[in-house]
Amino acid sequence: MPRFAFRLPPRLCAFFSLILLVALSACAPQAPHVSAGPPRAVPVDTQRNRVALLLPLSGPQAPLGQALQQAAELALFETNDPRVEFLPIDTAGNATNAGDAARRAVSLGAVSMVGPLTSAETAAMTYIANAARVPVLALTNDGSLAGPGVWTLGITPVQQMRRVMGAAMSTGARQFGLVAPDDAFGRAMAAAMRATAADFNLPSPAIVLYNQQAGAAGPVAELARRTNQAMEAVVIGATGFRARELAAALKAAALENPRPILLGHALWAADAGLANEPALHGALYPAPDERARRDFDVQYQQAFGQTAPRVAGIARDAALIAAGVARSPAGTTPDAMPLISGVDGPLKLGPAGAVERGLALYRVGANGEAILVEGPTPPGIGF
């Protein structure tokens, strides 16, 4: 059988030998030829338990795919178990190849799959993995694809909404509103807000999804018409200029009423320009704990001489969980793994694709700084 597994590449071994005396053999990974056809299971190697990495190792996203593979290598080092092998398999970043890559992973006896990256790729390969009873730790944040045997580890709108609405609820807010673009992200946030409101027996939220070409005044006026009660907290589902414009319009519309708490989402963490709008000063938003990520970023930079892309942290966490599955008795599923200290905060998988993630809470500072209000709430506790 051709071997496409790796443990640690030479440069990573050289780096880690300076900080830990660990004897690891190394070989350079090769992207296997991806073939079609039904998957054929092979006997599991009792000496090495294989984890397939379904990544875009060719095509336009190849540099990102390489970064994700390197992040997985860091997880392999943390595991430090010669019985575990990672199998990089190229999806080329498209749905057709993702299905073929899943078949290849099954034929090579993988006990779990890390990836693929996008929602389209994940949707194309999950039935293959499910049929072979191989769990999938996808890197997408499309929570609609999660289910038995499939966990989506990207930071989802549901996780963000529960965190930021929970913070507002702790101050007494019950009537929520959302104003967001009428796009995939806006619709996902709307669904997450409705679900969170239902979970906590809140009044039906007022939701306005606007056309991207619309100004701010119209959506804000429509938001006020959607409820008979004073709006106590409003989530702005936009970034950049549009978020600032909506915040200013909400402030102007609330001059005769108690001003609602303004809330945001995780993309605000990369938008220091929000502070240019005074109405956004003090607005709250959920985001990964930067303190938890700092060590990973340093380790990645030292090992590979590059800055880790944001999604690399998700790949490291997925690979660490998958390695734990590979080291466990046959039939162990990812939800049986203990809570991990993830790159973006604490992370615990639950049954039927559930993912519990602890996010931090930040406030927009007047000078553009992100002010930490509260650290991550451990999964399963509080909101």
C-alpha cells in the first residue's frame, strides 16, 4: 500500500528538539492521488492509527491548505504518540474532490477525518464518511451541516449569539432586535437569535434583513415597527462603515426612548475602525479569547517562520481531538474526548454533532481597542 502519512517534517523536528528531547522519525508528506469509486475499508493498522486531513493542498487555496496542515503537525507533536499517523489528502478546494478524498480516507483505514474546509466540501463528503462510520471534524462554521458523526468546528453564529445575548440578558434585557444584511451570514444570525430567544423563553425578537444597497435609516425605522415594546438590546450584523452607519441611526432613533444596548459579532474583533463612531463606544461583542491564542501564534511563528491564519487554530484543535480518538479504543467517538484548551478558547464536543465553545466578551473602546469584559465561560456552564 502506498504511504502518505506523516508524523513530523524535518524542520518541525529540528524546532522541537530544542525544547524537548523527543526522538521522532520524520518524512515529508505527499499529496495522494485522489480516486473515485466506492470506499473500500482496509484492516486498521494496530501499530498506527490513521487520521485523514482533508485539505486544499492544490489549487487557489493551496497556501491556506499548507498552513492548516502545519497547524495539524503542532497537534501531532502535542500528542507525541508514534501510533498516530496523519494522512494529508488533497480536496483541491472543491466539492467533487472532497467526496473522492473521503473515499480515499476510508480506503486507507482512517479512524477519523479532519476537514474539509468549506461548507460545500463538507456537504459533499459527509454521506461517505457516515456510511463508513468514520467521524468528521469539519473546519467550516456552517452549523447546519452538523449532525450524527459530523462536527463543525468553526465559530458559528449560534455560539456567538448565545454568548452576546446572554451578556445582555444578565443586565435584564429581554426584548432583542437584529438588523443585518440579507445574506447568508445575516440569515444565519437571524436563525440563531430566534433559537436563542426560544431557548430562554424571551419575546419574539424583531429582525430586519436589509438589501445591501439600502441606507441605514430605513432598516432602523423598520426595526422599530416590528415590536410594540421598547428595544432593550440590538445586534448589528454588519461590519465596517455599515456597522457605524447603523449604530448612528439607532442612536438617533432612540433619543426619546431608553437607549438599547448595542451588540455585535465575532468579526468585530478585526475591525478597529468601529471606534470611529461614538455610538459604538461600549458596544459588546463575542470573540475568541486572544490570551488563549497568543501561545499558539508564537509557537506557529517559531516553528514555520510564518504568521498563522485565523482558521489554523481550528485545524489544530480538530487535529488534537482526532488524535485523541485515534489513541482510544476502537469505536470511540469525538464527543467522548474531554474538554480541551482550544486555540480560540475551551472546546467540548457533544453528541449528534453538538459543539460547545467558550467565547470571551469584549467591549469597543473609545480609542479602537478591544477591552476584555469577561473571559470565556466554560462550555456547559451559563449561557
